[in-house]
Amino acid sequence: MSMGTANGMAAGTVEIAPAANVSAYRASRRRESVRSLALALPLLLFLLATFIYPIGSLLLRSVQSGEVAAALPQVAAALQDWRGPDLPAPAAFEAMAQDIASAQADGTLVSAARRLNNYEPGFRSLILKTARRLQDLSAGSAAQAFADIDKRWSEVETWRLIQRAAAPLTPDYLLSAVDLTVGPNGFTALPADQQIYQSAFARTFLISGSVTLLCLVLGYPVAYLLATLPTRQSNRLMIFVIVPFWTSLLVRTTAWYVLLQPNGVVNSLLMASGLTDAPLSLMFNRIGVLIGMTHVLLPFMILANYAVMRGISPSYQRAAVSLGAHPAVAFLRVYVPQTLPGIGTGAFLVFVLALGYYITPALLGGGGDEMISQLIAFQMERQLNWGLAGALSVYLVLLTLAAYFAFNHFVGVDKLRLG
């Protein structure tokens, strides 16, 4: 074998080996990616089933409006091109009579009447009364028959509401959730005496912010104490912080319900100590809500700050004192800045949890302390208005996400760098 041939074979080996290594590396990376995806798949499915799908369902419910179109299909088709200002054609009245009879037979009339009642109170009784009376009418003009049953059938606004409710998609729920409606000139605000939800959102944010501030004021010293004590003593005291997690939220709230009564333990102690001459009003108002929610959410603030404080060396504060700084100044200017990640994390966690609280405000709050979660439950359980409940839930989720992005932008970890 010649020297040139040997050199050519060696050169060929040098060229082929890197390609083989690259292929093996890529195959190994693919296997690792597939393995990682397989490990993360249960978590992805869990998020899909418990977060993405419910949020998507709420969003759809907040814009869907299929009850009227399903119960009154002929009327929906007859009114599709009607624009007013005159009454619809006689064919629309005949279609209404046929659809009411069919919907009453298959049981969909009540749901359609309930949906129409969301637009105007009394519409449900109008539909059901019309269904009863139509059976007793003889053959003749459908328009006259409807006018004889109720004069509202001769009003253009009645048919305009039916046309509006028969649309498959509607912005009405999303608008109602922020005290708006569709008027002749576009979106308009509801009358002042009907505006409920904007003030409820503002009240929810105010209560959540107040609870967050109270938890920070009460929890920061406790976390500092736990972080600076010896490990054995700190672990013993930590039990008192963790034990509430083992107790039901309903039980803890009910306990405050007992303690804050006019003849309860708190008022008895206040009067026995001479601080008050009569029982204080501590229930069914904002005070009771703040006390109950602060007690429930305080451990989250303590643990978030404790996790950060535990890793802070005391040598920095001692060094500042040795250089002539007052202990209070050294604490505020050296120690506190190092705990900002814990403060931010605890505040965000408490605030987001407080936004969706239901049990504590429902048991300890009054009529002027309703939070959005209570209004959502009311629409679902009492009014059976799932569309409006879905719209309120969507806004609550969007506001929570807005709070998260604001936290990430202004108080995020990348904003908490020292020095």
C-alpha cells in the first residue's frame, strides 16, 4: 500500500468520524427530549384538565347564546334580516306561534324564556303566558292573536330583544359583567342604581390589598424571629405556622364566627379589660372579613419571607453596625433590601389567593362586602345565569393575570437585584 493511499484512508476516516458523532449526538438529544416530554406529559394533561379546559369553557359560556336559537329556530331565521323600525312581517308571528308550540312540547321553552328574562324582567312570564293562551285561540291572524294576549307583542322593542337573544354569539354577558349594555348608539353604561360589578371588582381589589398589607405587617416580624432563632427553637415555633394548613378553611372561618360574636370571646375580653363598655361590631362587616382572611392567609406570607431570610447571613448587618450604623438603620438599609424577594413573593401569593376567596367573606362579611367570587356563586346557584357567571370568572382570571404581569414587571426577581 502506497503512502498516498494510506494518507487518503486516514483523511477519509477523519471526515467520516465527526459526521457519525453528530448523528449519534442528535439521536441522543432526541431520546432525551422524548423522555423529558414523557415525564412532563402527566403534568401537561393535569394543567389541560384543571386549568386550560375550564378557562376555555368559561370563555365560551361568556359569549355563547344558543338557548333562544335552539328553542325558536324559525323565529331566529325570520328575524335575521329584520332591522325595524316597523314590526316584523306576519310570517314572524306565525313562526313564533309554531316555535312556542314545538319548544313547549320538547321542554326547551323554559330555558329560552329564562334567557330572554335576562334582558328584561318579566319576559319569562310573557313567554309562558303566551304559550298557555295560544292553545285556546282559534285560527286567524297570528299578529292579532299575539296582540290580544299581551300588548308587548305589538312593541318593536320586544322583537328587537328576541332578535338580539337569538344570535349564536353575544357580547351581552361580558358587557353586563362591567355594568355596560348595548344601546342605540353603541355601548352605554347601565343606570347608576343597576351598576353592581364595577364596584364589586374595586371592592375585591381593595379587600385583597388590605389583607396583603396586614399579612405583611404581621408576618414579617414573625418570619424574622423564626429566621434568627436557633434551629431547634425555630422548628418548634414553626409548628404553630404549619398547623393551620392541617385545619379546614371552613372550620377556621367558623371559629372566627364564634369568637367575634357580640357575646363571643373577643368582645368578652375587651369588656372585661375595660377597653370597651359595649360589644363591638366585629361581624358582618369589613372588619370581620379582614380578620378572617388575614388569619387564613398569614402563614403564606410568613413562609415566603422565612425561606428568604433563612439564607441571609447576619454578618452583613453586624458589619454595618461595626462601621458605625445604628442597628435600626443597618436593619432597614442592609437587611430589609435582601428580603425583598420574600416580601414580593409573599405579597403576590396572598393577593392572588385573596382575589378568589369565597367562604370567609360569605360568613363574616355584610351586604356591602361582597366580593366577585360571591357574585359568581350567586349567578350560578340562584339566578342560573351561567353566561354572566362565566363572564365574571373570565374578568377575574384576566385581572389575576394582569396582577401577575404587573408583579413580574415591577417587583419581579430581575428587579430585586441588589447593589
